[in-house]
Amino acid sequence: MTTYSPPALTLETARDLQRTLRAEIQPGLSERELDAVEARFGFTFSADHRVFLAAGLPHGSRSWPDWRNGDPVDLAGRLSGPVEGVLFDVEHNGFWHPAWPPRPAGTSNALQVARSELATVPQLVPVYSHRYLPGTAGECGHPVLSVHQSDIIIYGNDLGDYVRREFAGRASHLTARATVDFWSYFVNGGPGIDVTAPTPHTPYAVSAPESIEYLRMLALERLIGRPHHPHQLIEAGLTALVLGVETQSLPLLAGLSRTEHESAGALFDQVLAELRLPEGLPGDDTAVPWEAARWELVRWWLRLIVRGSMAPGAGGDVITYEGWGALDRPRSLRPFVDRVDAYNGWEASPLGTREQAIVTEAERLLTGPWPPLD
């Protein structure tokens, strides 16, 4: 698995990237303007974010933050969004970061501790809509994060890769490096993730057939009862649309706004029907519920881990729960589950070594017969 080490962004490269945007490009922010924004709102742009904004200021859509003439209240809300999203999950979904002190019994006390801890973490700075870059002065090459509360995934190996992914349907197959410890915890799943929550992975399709495969895999997850965040279904639709897939409902799904998220599931099902994907999904005709579907998903989740689209720890937890456990603990998956248990056990070996052990076992399983022989 190759790790991506991006070059520093230049003004020329930034201008080339901005030519792919569906936006008006205003003159870039001067150094004085950039400094003034940082001073006013109390954060710092990363080095490549500064270069990008100096090359030109995307405008014409509310999704692009207007750092020159934007509403200060709106900009402050965008900046506070990631922290407020984590606090929402602390209050309503039981989230608690393992590096924090023990969670107090009362919700108000828990929120007070969480807010205090969050005040010390690196600021996330909005790039476009709910895509963020860590704001660390003088540093470049951070992955762009897609942030919905504590559901956080890498949506580009760096700023350039993100723009090519989001607006041109192209992305690197290389694995992004984690750069900011606190936010990287969410990207990497963390030990003991909520395995009943939507699968934490990064969309990967770079061709029309891959985008249809991705839609099929999400359909299989829905078949066995795994939930999805609406934005996951919308992003899958947008990716397929950008890559040339054509159905009547696909533009409707891809174009849903945040206030229309409740329509995502129904429109996603319409897209599946128009592509005739449900006709090829396996049935539930064995003693083990959805046995064929689960084995197909296990193979897909293993592939996501190997290609770097799902963190080894998070993917391992999902496979242990939805695969090994639900399939009556097949012996063929036991070595993989043992490596996941070692990862979650906080052994003395480095985290990277434990992650690589999961990846290596995933690679071994994928090279053999499927389903693997017991």
C-alpha cells in the first residue's frame, strides 16, 4: 500500500485547478486580506489553502466560503461546525473520545468537559460546503475531510486531489497520510467504533463501471440492514453522474440540498431500479440470514481496506460484526478477526504495525477462493 506524499501547491497549479470549478473566480486574496481573516476569526489557513485562495476566490455559490465579503456570522458558523457536530454526538449519540478524561455521569457535565477538550484541537477550516482542511500555519498536504458530526472521512489526499475528485471525477488511488491526531481518530475509525453506524469509508470510483459497482455495494448494505447517512447516498449518485452514468433519477439524487436529505433514500432506490441493480442482488434463502450478500460485502470491505478507502481498524470492526459474527464465525475469517482484536487491544506494537497486519491478512484472503474455504 503506497502512501501519498503530495507536493506543495503553487499558484500556477492552483489556477489550473480553479479552471475545473463550476464557479466564478474572483481575484485572489492578498497576503494582507488573508492575515486579516485569520486575525478576525482566530484561526490559521494551512499553507496550500492560502496559496489556493491567493490564486483566486471561488464565488457564485453559497457552498464556497466568501472570505472577502461574506457574512461574518455565516463564516463563524462554518468554522464552529465540526466542533458543534462532535458535541451533538456527545449529547445525543453517546460519543466520547478515548483520549479524554472519563465521561461524567450528567450530560451537561460531559458537554462541559468535551467542549474544554475540543478547545485544544486543531481548527478545521471550510474549503467547500462541508469539506474542511486542518488549519495549521505553514503546513501543506493535509487530506481534505468531509465532516458530518463525528462521521468524518478523507475526501481528497490533499487540496489538489480533492478538487479533482469533487469537480472532475478523478482521484488518486494512493493512501493519504493522517496529519492531525484528533481528527485522524475519526478517519481511522478508532478502536471500538459503533459497528451499527454507517460504514466509515471513502468513495473510490473513478470510472462508470466502478461507480455502478459502488451503488450495488451500498444496495447490498441496505439489504442486510446497514444504515447510510443521506450524504453517502447523494455522493454516490453525484460520483456516478460525473462519471457518465445516466438514469432519470440520478441528477435528482445528486442535486439534493441539505434541507432535502430526507428524500435521499427514496431517490437512491429509484436510481437502483432504473439501473436494474435489484434484479442481481442475492436472495435470503439460507439458514444464515443474507449469507450470500454478507460474503459479497466482506470481500468488498476487504478490498476497501487494501486500497486504502477504509481504515483497517474501522473496516476490521465492521467485518467482525457483519461478517464473521453474522456468518456463524467461519474459521476462514478467524486469522483476520485475531488481527482486528490485536488492533483494538492497544498492544505494545506500534499502531501502524497493527494496521498493516490487518491489511496483509485482507490481501491474503482476497487472493484465495471466495468464499474462503473453512
